[in-house]
Amino acid sequence: MGRQGGKVAENHFGTNAKLLVVDDEPRMRESLCLLLRGRNYDVRACHDGQSALEQLMAGGVDLMLLDLHLGDMNGLDLLGMIQRAGIDTEVLVVSGDTAFDSAVCALRSGASDYVCKPYAVEELMHRVELALQRRSLARANLAMAQQLHTSERMHRSLVEASPDLIFTLDERFCFTFANERTHGLIGYSPQELLGQSLLDLVLPVDAERVRYVLEHRTGQRAIEFRIASRGGEIAERHFEASLVPVALDLPQLSSRLYGVARDVTDKKHAEHRMAYLAYHDLLTGLPNRALFRDRLGLAIMQAKRKGRQVAVLFVDLDRFKLANDTFGHIKGDELLKQVGQRLQCVLRECDTLARLGGDEFTILLPDLSGKEDAALLAGKLVKEVAAPFSIDGDDVFLTVSIGIAVFPDDGDDIETLLRHADIAMYQVKAQGKNGFGFFLPVMDAAASQRLRMENEVRRALELEQFELYYQPQVEFDSRRIIGCEALIRWPHPTRGLVPPGAFLGVIEEIGLMKPLTYWVIERACQTLREWKLAGLELSRMSVNVPPEVLVDDDFYDYLIATVDRYGIRRQSFEIEITENAFIADQQAMSLKLAGLAEEGIRVAIDDFGTQYSSLSYLRHLPVTTLKIDQSFVREIEAGKEDSPIVRAIVAIAAGLNLNLVAEGVETEVQADYLGSLGAVEMQGYLFGKPMPASDFRRLLHQEAAVMSV
């Protein structure tokens, strides 16, 4: 019930309904009691299971609202005690435990309903009223059975108002009475049921069990059965029935059975749904980890008996996080579903495709004659995923890395096969991704080394062991330093200076690229401010930003806020991105960059010409700088200075009025050639290696001293 006329509506049962709240958390217990008293219920409270049991034993509790996690016992244990003691009360579980198994166990242990915390107030009140209504009707039905000979009219009115199917059966189990609820539940009017046997309506699979209960009735009996519904949206309904022998005081009538059957179809469907979800992935409908392990264990046992092989494939989508961050999680979920459908189409009927979570899938190939079968199928999977996916009209390109472990060569148990397939998959990623590979024993050591590396980079980030080195960018004619690029380095406490290539890939794969990039930006801004306070201003500080960080929702605000916090001119801060940032979604990336450009942040395309080069996107992107990749600069040699690619890039930059920086300049020959083409800004070992901030500061002081002479 809701609020009407500004007042709290009364509950349907006046102030007589007595409720018991059992919760060991004081604030939650007090809040719930206050809410129920506001609806005119008589409310008592307990903080533990023992106190609740004592109150229930004393009687008078119509409805108990129970939390499953109590201080002295589990709520399920309390439900068991209530059932064994035959305590008459309704139980509504109100718990923060959202696990499906907990809900199923509670309902099977006697709870009439289950509400998860946090709950909507009106929904909870509705459930409370339904529980009290069920209790009221059950009491009325029992009283009616006991007093049938004195109050036929009252019996009729209460029975017809019941939401349950109420009936009586003769000694042949034929209906002698049924309430009007039969029409809504099973499509038969009460008149049509008269003379029909209950056994004729019950589904054949349940008929013998029902017959046994009817023929061996002693006192009150409970039974479940299904009846095929005639018409309506539900083909068959599940009932929980309570049957009681009733001896009427009329000599012309023999003993009969009185029954109350509650429609529990929705409850059964919910239980079946919970059981399904326990073994299937909610997003894709594929088997989950638990079901995959069950099937893998069975396949191993069968392979041992038959002398066959079993392959486990660990499938990981390459750079899925970038696509997910670019398109958003809704489209990312749709992409995962399409991937699952494509993978499934390649497999045999006996194979199992499962989603472990995120962008990880596993495949079980049972009953193989050799590894070549697994290799053939893995190749098909790689090819199938490489074709573009269509998400709301946008083409998305993905690749997969697949690791394969084969029973019995690579392991004879579930854990070993899964671990070795995972190791093989990471080896494929390390070798360039977009392919498949089998596990080899030598990979175990590599996996251990990788795990150590993961732990060490996590600790390095936590302890700020990383350090920024700065490489000067100079003006060719004057050789004056006009900017620098901030480059990450790792002075390892025991292994010395670790090159970026040895740890950046690991950081990307374990999801730490965002915090590392934010740390780099913070440290670069801090250093730039220190130089500024020392009178050493640079016109540009460049920082590399990976695509997956650039598309992050809060990157824009973070970057602007950090630059402003350190009092740095926005025009002096430049982010460098690679061309592959535009593969996933050029439009989304363009919007991100346009927002930064409007705020004054400079944008440079790093390693231009080595990846997704397109003059079209250059015309429409707010790019300020192109950086010639060092691989092209290296081609410039004495006596063979001409480089068509370099000349073309210089011409493109000039034509689009973009700043140009040549990277990797190591010789005067290279510098002179680039200068002759019009490349006025350069970066490379010829002008200075990447160096710590203190050394770079010294270099700036030296240059300032020379300039002042």
C-alpha cells in the first residue's frame, strides 16, 4: 500500500498482525521495525536466532522477517528448527545474500518469500501483506474444514475468495466440490470437475506418486503435482497440495478428502531459473566455469577409458577493453554475444563453449584422435573472429589469442589442463596475438616468470618505483631545446634499469595502464612546474597516452584538472597517441580529442606512417603534431640520403599546416637531410638520450647559461 491523502495507509489486517524482525545488525533491525510500525503492525524484534526461537515457541507470531546471517546461527538453521518444532508462522527472508543458492535453500527450508537487501519499501510492504494474506487464508481454510457442518455459507464465501484451489474428493478420488479458482488456474469450471478423478488431471509422470499418497493417507499429507492447463498462457501449472481426511456427520455420505492446492508455478520457474543460472553465463547463455569443469571432468574419464585425447582451448579477445571502452558496455556486451555465436558455429555438436567471464572463453573438444584436429579447429576460430562484427552499423575488428592444452600429454586433470591452456594463450599474446599455439613444457617456467613480473609491477606502481626520463626535442637550426618527451623507466631494486618493452605489455594485460598513465601525467606536470619555478620554461612536454586510457570516461576531466592544478599552460602540454587508436571507432576518438583541443591541449600522432595511416582522418582530427617514426629515419644513410617516405610525410605535415618532429635522429647526415626537407624539430640520441629529471634540468641550465652570454 502506498501513501494516500498524505497519511500512511493501514495494512489489510488492522493492528492484530504480529510481526517478528530478526536481524543482528542494529541499524537495519531498528529501521525495519520503524517502517513496519508505521504501517500499524504489532512489531517485536530479536538480534539472534536463539531469542527468535524462544519468541516463536511462545506463539502468536504471524510473520517473521528473517536475515540469513545471524550472530549465533545461520538463518537456514533457524528455518530447520521451526519446521522440526512445527511452529506455526510465515517466514519472509530479508537478506543481503543475493546468491541464487541461498534463495533456493531458504524457500525449500520453509520460507514463503525472499527479498534481497537493499529493498524497495513498497515492494517489501507488498510482500509482507501477501505473506499475511496467505497466513490468514490458510487459517481460514483450516477452520472451515473443522467447522464445515456448522457454517456452510461462511465456508463458501471464504473458499471462493481464496487464491488457492480448494476441493474435496470422494473415496474414488473424484471431485465432489471445487472452488471458482479452478477456472482461472487450470481452465475448468467447478461444474466440469465434478465427478472427474484428480488422477485424470494430473500429468502422467506425477500420477502414480499422487495415487500412492491418496491411497496411503494417514492424517494430513502434503504433495506436489502438475496439471495441464486448458487454455491460458501457461501450459502446465505446479501445485503444492495439502490433503486432509474429513469425516462428515451425514450418514448418507462417506469419508472424503479435503484439499488445498497452492499454485507455485512462478516459484518453480524461479527455482529452475536459479538452477540454470548456476551453470550458465547470464549474458551469453553459454555454459559457465562450473558447467565447463563438470563436462571437462567427464570428458577426461571417458578419454581414459577409450584411449582418446581431449583438448582444452583458452580463448581471449585481443584488445577487447579498447573496443568496450570506446563503444560503451552495452555495445561491448552485444559484441561478446556475437563472438560467442560465431565461435559456437565453428564447433561440433559434442564440443562445449563456455564463457569464464570478461572476454575469456574456453572450449572443450572431447574424443579427439590427435592434436591436428584441435589445430584445424583453432585455425577456423581465428579466421571466424577476424571477420568484422557489426554493432549498430559500426564495423568492429577483433582478433583472438588461443592457447591449447591436450589430455593426456599436457595434463591429466582439470586444473592442470586449464592452467596450461592459459599459459599457452599468454605465449600467443606475447608473440604478437591473433593466432593459436599449443602448450609446451618450457612455458611453465615462462609463466612463473611472468607471474613474478606481474607481482613486481603491481608493487612498483604501489611504491612509486617507476621514474620518468626526459628526452629533449630541439630546433634544428639553433639546436635549442624547445620541448621534451616524458618516457617511463623502471629502476628495479635488484635487476637495474628495466626497459619499457619488458613491463608495459604486462601492465596493459593486467589492467594497470590507467593508473600508470595517470601517475605519468601527475609526475610530468609536477616536474614541468618545478622547472618553471626555476626559470626554465619549455614550450612543450609530451606524454604518451594509450587508446584505452584516452577513451576512459574520466580521462578528460582528470587531465584538465591536473594541468590546471600545477599552473601549467595547457598549450605546453601535449599528448601522444598512436594511429591504431582510430581503428576501433574513429568518430568516438575524434570527439575525445576535439574536447581536449578546445581546452588547449596539444595532440601528436606518434610513429606516423607505421600503422593506420589515413589522410582522411588527419584532415578531420584536431592534431597539432606529426612524429616521423625512427624506423624511417634510420633508412637515411650517407650516400643514400633520399627517402621517399620521409619526404612524403614532411610534405603532408606542411600541406596540413601541422608541426613535425623527427624521432630517432642519431647522425648528422640524418639531421641535415631532414633539415633540408623542412623538418625543423628533431628528437634522438644525436641531441640527447632520455635522462632523469635532474640531468635534464642541468642541461636546461647549461643551455640558458650559453644563451645569456
